[in-house]
Amino acid sequence: MAKQYWLFKSEPEAYSIDDLAKEPGQTCHWDGIRNYQARNTLRDKIKVGDGVLFYHSVKKPMAVVGVCEVVREGYPDHTQFDANSKYYDPKSDPDDPRWYMVDIKLVEKFLRPVTLEEIKETEALFDMFLCRKGARLSVQPVTASEWKVIRRLGKRKPE
């Protein structure tokens, strides 16, 4: 199967690319996803070796700030069973888990963030899922050509 590309959103106050960089092996599990469409993507579509654009959402400027790689395919999100977790789901059954996560590893932090404004102004990215009205999913597909454009933009030296 061909390598696929994704954009994962995270609020930097909750978990930033700098937090990932401090993790042992610069690897973490991507937990807490509580949207069924995003869950299905994590569970069924994302594979080891796929590329991930790490996107800081909510805080201005919203931007892609680096690149990760999937190092473990979808498996049950343990936080759904932890009553002390903000992601606890009392309706989840360990024998039939409702929520899934993947593990990612940091590949590179961009020299500069690629802002949402810049993405919307770049012709090659006009059709990107992120730019669509109402595209609020925290896990989104990215095409190979969009991946290349954003990586190139992120490697430019800050002005």
C-alpha cells in the first residue's frame, strides 16, 4: 500500500510539538480523539510509515509546525477506560473499544510555522481539506502534492 499523509491537530497548550520533542524517543501516542470519523481513520486507514503534519490549532497563528511519522497503527485508546482521565468514556467496553489511537514519532520541527493564512493563500493548497469550510476534524487527509508543498514552505528560513 502506498504511503499516505495526514494532518493531526493539537492545541499547543494541551500538547505541542515541543512537548513531543521532549518525549522519550520523541514518540507519543495520539490519544483523546472523540470524533467517530477521526476514530475510523485512526483505526482503519492510518498505517506505519505514513506521514503526519503536526498542526497547532486554536492559538494564533494556527500553523503546521513540523512533520512526524506513524510508528504504530491504530489500537484501543487506554484513556477511554481511565475514570481519572478527561477522555474517560463510561460507555466504552474493553472487549469492544470505542476509541483508538496511533503512535507518532517526531521527524522534524519546521524552521518556521506554515500558517493557515499562508496555506489559504498558496494556490497549490487551495483544495486542501484544512481549507474547506467546516473542516474541523482533528485528523485529516493530506495529498502527496500538498505534503510536498507544506514541507518546502516549512523549510524556508524565517523572514
